[in-house]
Amino acid sequence: MSIRPLFRAAFPLVLFLLLTVTVLPAYAHKDHKTVSSVAAATQTTTPPVTHVKSEQQAAVPPLEAQTQNEDPTTFFSWLGRFHPVVVHFPIALLISAALGEALFARTQNTLFSNAVRFCIWVGAAGALAAAPLGWMFAGFRLVDDEWVLTAHRWAGTTTFMATLTLFWVSERTFRAANASRTSLRVALVGVACLVSLTGFLGESLLYGIDHYAW
């Protein structure tokens, strides 16, 4: 095979490569100039926003200033911070007491009856601690800025008073021989509903009233 046919076959490929190397960079350089001019025009026409950002930062007070505007921490407000921890005990135990009484009514097993009395004792003790801590935590006022907080405040206070009534009815029932448990069961259902409502309102303070919306 001679060299001439090979040269004729390779000549178009070489010509294409030369055009690619010489022409395309020129167009790329032209496009680069166009993009650079557009960017320069944008920079010249767009006003600086640094002063807007500084004004926005000035409109928002720093964290230290916000902290200084709040009420100073006192011993009672510090104790009130334990309210979210303590309140879980009366909620769980008083509802468990109602469940235990339902199981006792069905099975007549004294194990459930003793569990009901124990849960009422410990739940009442928890309510005795949680209610004053709640007032310390939210502040000693009758009406709050948010209606949910006001509702939670007075629902919790009502639940505390109902729990003391439940404790009194429970002791009368358990200490009397062959006493009817109707009053105890009515009180348990009422307290279980109140403590559930109070817990829902307390949770709504954190997650919103429509937290359980479908």
C-alpha cells in the first residue's frame, strides 16, 4: 500500500483538527467577553445591599439585650423549671389508676385493687408537687397573653383539686368494709379526663393546638 492514499485519507481529519483548534477558542473568547460585559453591567446596575443587611441586623436586638428585657431568674422561677419533669408522674399514675379500676371491675382480682390505691397515692403526691411548680414556672397571674397557657393553668389547678378529692374518696372506700366503689370510679373517670385535657393543653404550648390535626 502506497503513502499517497494514506495521506489523502488522513488529510480531512487533519484539516478538521486544525479548524477545531483555531476557530473554537476564538468563539469561546468572544462569548467570554460577552458574559464578562453582562456581569459588569449587572454589578454596576445592582445597588449594594450591605446597608439593608445592617439595618435588618440593627432591627433585631441581640440575644443579650433580649435576655436583659426578660424577668430576672428568682428561686421560685428556678424551681418552676422542674414542672415539665414532675408533671409526667401524676399524668401516668392517675390514668393507670383508672385503668386498674376497670381491670378490677372485670376480674375482681385484688392485685388490681391494690395497684389502684398505690397509683392514687403516688399520683396525688405528684399532683401536689406539679401544681405549685406550674404556677412558679408560668408566673403568678390569673390571665396570660396566650389563651392556651391560661387554659392550661386553670385546667391544671382544677385537676389538682379534683385529685385531692379523689384521694379522699379513695381512702374512704378502701378503709370501709364492703364499701361501694361507685363514687371512686366516677372520681377516677373524671380525674383521668381532666389530667388528659391538661396534658394536651400543656403539649399544645410547645407544638401548637393543631399538633394532632389529621
